[in-house]
Amino acid sequence: NSAGLGLAARTVDKTGEPLDLEKFAFIIKVNLVGSFNMLSQAAAAMGKTEPMDADGTRGSIVNLASVAAFDGQIGQPAYAASKGGVASLTLPAARELARAGVRG
């Protein structure tokens, strides 16, 4: 699960204009909302399958973020925020999905 659309744009550009909110939101929608959608859809389907072993394992979902989640660079506010969101959603989602035998 690795949406990774980027946008090289500063929060406020050199002419004093703010980053277009629609562009920022688009990156969040693709990278974060898209990753969550894929995660939830896959987990729902996996949870309906027969377990693969006696422990009830039904598979794993791997989310990819980026070092930008923790150390974003100039011009990466949208990308870094989206990847920070992916990193932040992964642990609680994994905790929730454990009961269905889906590892995150």
C-alpha cells in the first residue's frame, strides 16, 4: 500500500502567495485517504477469508510511508503531512485488525 504522489511547493511561495489549498488537499486525498481506503477495503476482504493456520492468520497489509513523515524538507508540506498521516494510522489500524487475524 504505497501511494506516493508529491508536490514541490512551499507553504508560502517567494512572492508571498499561499499554497493552493486544493493542491494540498489533493495530495492528502491520494496519499493518505487513498492509503486508508485501500487498507480498509483489503482488510474487510481478508477478514472474510478462511484462516490460513490454527492461529487465525489471514494475511498482512504493509503500508509504506517515507522519512518525510518525520523529517520533511522545504517544499514538502503536503507530501510530509500525508506520509505522517500514513505512519500515524498504521499502528492503531494494526491493533484493530489483529482480532480478525490481519497483521499490519
